[in-house]
Amino acid sequence: MAHRKFTVEVLTPEGEAFAGEVEMVSTRTTLGQIGILANHAPLLATLEPTELRLYTSESQILRFAQAEGYLQVGGNHAMLLVEEAVEPGSLDAAKLQARLEEAERELDAAGDDTEKRRVVERDKRRAQAFLQIAEAG
Amino acid sequence: MASQRDVRNRISAVKNIQTITRAMEMVAAARLRRAEQRIEALRPYADAIRRMTSQAAEAAAAGVPKLPILSEHAQVARVGLLLVAGDRGLAGAFNSQIVRAGVAAGRQHEAQGAAPVYFASGRRPAASLSFRGVELAASFTGFTDRPAYADARRIAERLMAAYVDDEVDRVEILYNGYVSPISQVVRRETLLPLQQASLLADAGDGAGGEQPAGTGGEQATGGRPRTRRATPDYEPSPEEILRRLVPDYVVISVFRALLESTASEHGARMTAMRNATDNAGTLIEDLTLQMNRARQAAITQEIMEVVAGAEGIG
């Protein structure tokens, strides 16, 4: 079953990670896992760290480890703004593990209901998601 | 007068230095090009964030929510100063002019009754400030050759936490703005509180001195398909999305400053090393002249001795 294609752009602060036509985009918003097909209703959403999958054809899937970001869909075009989009192969599991542990230590030290706590929690979620991708890949 | 051998040794030493400075100049030139490309690469992302913010703000019933980083503190007793410079020297006035401007800004705040709280990005400004006996609230080092977005986020989040948790009542950033490979200007911008006006301004130029940091300097890129027709769905609510988008402005501002500072650093180093190479060239010319003179003097001396000897015999 071939799907209709639509254009997708993945932008990071360091430049464009992907631009082209795909059949489906699979990622995770703050509310949960989401799959975007052609002619999706207009949407603006916040993205959470996860594995981003771009189905360029039935058999071809591009994978990225994606940090927090935003997703904008409309006019048969999807734009993903993410802080980072790296190939799963270039992730370093040991480094991520170390960062996760550091985040946990900092979390113990951070006072309740401070901005610092919120920051560290976000760091931890990200390290966790990336670590999962690194271990799965 | 120095002997021929002394002068020759000095010439070869200066030649070695010239080789090194020329190599450093070329390395800096290559890195400068990469740094320029990275400034360019940030632009589409920053523009897209801005468009998204406008869209979410239109949809939000109450406009942009009153976030802590947007609201001014009633009393300004402590001002955070973030000095952005490099990890390494040999770049002319690149590092020292930031430290000088930072200390001057601190004095200015003291005169107005607010205590400066210093933050530093780069080993050089951190070391200079410690040397002057200034205590640093935090320093961030090890990435000024090639700053990543994550570095900017770390710095921005530390500053926002300091602002929200009442450690400081205002935050200013000082960095070398990149104008061209041979020209850098010290920029001083207010980072926090974030100016609400800068969030929604679609175009605008931040090239001037005391602009709010959020206004960047970019224009909306045309050509992209406009993706607004029917009323979109929001996941979560527009207000929640804005709660995430607004702090990103601070991160982007810091990232832009880091990138510009890096480009400026490579530009400044390139110029400094080119001057050093030129100076070495001049020095070699002078020394060669001196060596020739010494050689000629020695020859003349020898001839006079031979002539005197011949006369003595004859």
C-alpha cells in the first residue's frame, strides 16, 4: 500500500537535518506518540525527546534521535524544529549514561520547586530517551 | 656588534616563528569560514521559532502568558553580567576588550546602586576576572572553538534559573559582535527580563548597541510555503506551547552570541597572526641587512689586513 507523499523539513539550530518528501512522520508530542500522513489537519505541537522516524518509502525509514522541539503541520507540509537531530549510530551510550547519572545527582541536590530543578528534570528526560535509542540501535 | 653567526641564528628563529604564525593564520581562516556558516544555519531556525510564536500568541486567548522571565523585578539590586569570550589567547584585543567592557559595566551598575554578579563563558575572561579578584557566579568553558546549542542552553538555563530564583534582577550579555573578518564590535544587550515586544516583532534589526537581545537581526525568510489556513489544533494548548517557546528565545540569543563571538575570535586571531607574520618578515629583512653589513665589515677588515701586511713586506 503506497501512501501519498508530502514535504517535511527538519530544522535544528545547527542547520537543516532533513528536507524532502516522505510518506509518514512518526514522533512524540507532549501528549503522546503521533504519526503524520499526507493531508493531516493543521497542528502545532511541542515535541519530546524520542526517536524520530521518517518513512521515505514503504521500506526505507530514516531515524534520528530527536531532542525537544516543535511540530507545525499545515498545507500538506510538516515542519519540525528540534534542538538536536542526530543519527542513532553516532550516539555514545556510555556518555549518555554518565550524563543521566549526573542529572540524577543534581536532582537530589536541587531544591524543590526551583527553576534549577525543572532544568535538570528536562536534562534527565532527554538523556533517558537518547540512551534508550542508543541501546536499541 | 653581533657576529654573523648570532645574526644568522636569530634569522632562523624568526623564520620559525613566521612559519607558525602563518599556519595559525590559515587555521583561523578555515575555522572562520565554518563559524560564518553556522551563524547562517541558525537563521532559518530562529525565524521559524519566531513565526510559530506569533501563531501561538494569536491563538492564545490572553496572548503571551506572564512568564517569570518576562516580568521585570521591582527592584534591581543585583545585575548579572555574562562575559562571552574565548578559551585561548593570541587573538589581539578579542578577550581583553570584553573583560574591560564587563568591568566598566559592573562599575556603572555599582554607581547606580546595583551589585554586579559575573558569569563568564570562555577560559580567558574567567581567568582575567579571577585574577582581578572578582568572584564568578559561574563559568562555562571548553567549547568556544565550536559552541553547540546544548552549551547555549546550559548557559541560558543557568541564567534564567538565577533570574527566576531571585539570584539576580537583570541579566546583561557582553560579547564580540561579528561584523566582518577584520572588524568586531563589543555588544552589550539585555538578556533578562526578556522584552515582550521582541517576541512578536516579525522583522527588525538588532545591529545597534543596546537592543533587547531577542530581536536578533534577521528578516523573515520568504519562499517557504505559508502553512496557515484552517484553524490548527494545538497540542497542548497555545498557552502551554508559548511557555516552552518563550525561554527558547533566551537560548537562541545566547547561542547567537556564542556563534558570533566564535567567528569574531577566529577573525581576530587571523588578523593578529597576519600582523605577526608581516612583522616577522620585516624583522627578517632588517636582520638580513645587519648580517650582510657584518659580513662586509669582516671582508673589508680582512682586505685591510692583507693590504697592510703586503705593505709591511714591500
